[in-house]
Amino acid sequence: MTEKPIILTGDRPTGKLHIGHYVGSLKNRVTMQNSGKYIPFIMIADQQALTDNARDPEKIRNSLIEVALDYLAVGIDPEKSTIFVQSQIPALAELNLYYLNLVTVSRLERNPTVKAEIQQKKFERSIPAGFFTYPVSQAADITAFKAKYVPVGDDQEPMLEQTREIVRSFNSIYGEVLVEPEGIFPPKGMGRIPGLDGNAKMSKSLGNAIYLSDDSDTLRKKVMSMYTDPNHIHVEDPGKVEGNMVFTYLDIFDPDKEKVAELKEQYQHGGLGDVKIKRYLNEVLENELGPIRERRAEFAKDIPAVYEMLKKGSAHANEVANQTLEEVRHAIGVDYFG
């Protein structure tokens, strides 16, 4: 019987998770976990979060438990998936050190994801070295667990390619030890949800997100504030569906595609007001997010149990990563004392 392929995925704990994370990755993780075809490892990447939040460690510490609660609430099951904390796996830092010797500064500078994030965060030349080299740290995370598949967003393909290059370099110099990973990407149009304001990306920093932990009142207020068609002033006015966030979200969340098509037609012809369509979207989102919110509240009643779950998952992840580290040390020849 062949061993099931290993999956590695995760999130940076820089705040609570939102519905962009849910649609882009969390739902798929639960499906893959429950399929029984894979061995999933899910990492809370606190060390990676510190690469650009080192002066605000409290933010990372507080967010760790929030992310863990979001995981449990959406259905990630610690009996089926190993949920662990990056900083609790010392082998990752040592692997990172060995891999840094196989990567040039110019290659890191060419990484499109790193370039884009350096611009976005306005680092210019004041880039924290840890942030600059985080594609190498990601390679350590992926290879430590010999992950065959890495579910990521489309924008992470350059990071995966960097990991594959490191794997090829290592294996060609030291022998076949590491596994070359493949990406699993979200279906077209599902990788990135626009923000409530119509901004291309839903994000914590832009304040345009619906969080999995939002209560029903907050959810309703956010939906009612959503960007629609600014020229659709009166109910009888014909409205635009393209770029209208209410319809973008209905396309993603409403299982009744026929109803959505009817509403679009009515809106485009005139006779359907923004308030009415927003109330309908609120119902659709409440149906999806209500049960998640309830489960989250249940898990939040016993935070020590959540920490215990993370501790147990990290202990298991440690064993697996240490095994890979032993093989890497042996291949390089630094296991001097057996």
C-alpha cells in the first residue's frame, strides 16, 4: 500500500481570519482533510509573521489563538490534521540556515512575490533580512514535512518555484533527500475575494473584510455598507452588476445560481433596490457563517484545551521535522557524532 501524500499549508497569525481565507483556502483544506486521501499538516506561521511585525510581538501572540479558533470553527479536525506552531519546531530554523547557502541575493530580489510585498510595505532598502529571505524559510517548512502538495493562492506560485529550485540544488549536491512540491490552486475566481469597498483584495490592513468571528449585527452592518453601483440611485434605475460587490459575493456564496441570475436581470433592468439585495445577501452569508460563528464560540469557552491541541500537534510535527533534519545533516555530512 502506497503512503498517502503529505499536504502542508498554513497562515500567518496577524489577526483573525476573514471570508477571503475561508473561500480561498480553508474550505478546500476541510474537503481535502475529510477525503482521507492526504496527510495534512497545517502550520500557524508565527515566525514568518514576525519578519515584518518583530516590533509588535503581542499582535502575533494574541492572533495565534484567534487563528486556531477559526481553524476549529470551519471544521479543521486535529484528529485528522496536524495543526502546529512554526516557532515550536526548531528543525525549521536549522533547515533554513542550510538552504540559505544555496540561494543568491539576486535570486531573492527577482522573486515577484517578494518584490510586490516590498513595494506594498514601502520597505525600499530598509528590508528586514528575515522578510527578504522568507521564501527560503517557506522552503524549510515545506521540505521538513516532505510535502508533495501545497495548497496556495495564485500569487504564491513564485514562492513554490523557489522551493523547487532549492530542492533541486540540494538533491543534486548532496543526494536525493528532499521532495519537490506541487501547488494546488483555488478554482478560477475563488482565490481572492475583493473587499467590501470594491478594492481588489480583502485584507485586514485595509479594513474591508468580513471576519469569521463577526457577530450577526456586525455582519449585517458590513453588508449594508458594501460598494454597489454608485449610479444606481433610485430603485427604478437600471444598475450595473459588474464591479458590484453584492453580486460578486452572491456569485461566490449563494448556491441558488438561478435565483442570482434572476436578481441580476432584475437589477440591470431597474426595479430592484440596493437595500433589498443587500438584505438577501446578508441572509445568504448568515446561513454560511452562522454555524461557524457558533462553533467558534463553543471552542472559545475552553482556551486551555485549544493550547493543548496546538501543543500536541506541534509535538507530532516536531518528530516528523526532526526525522528530515537528521537525513539532511547526514547528507551534508555534519552528523559528526552519529
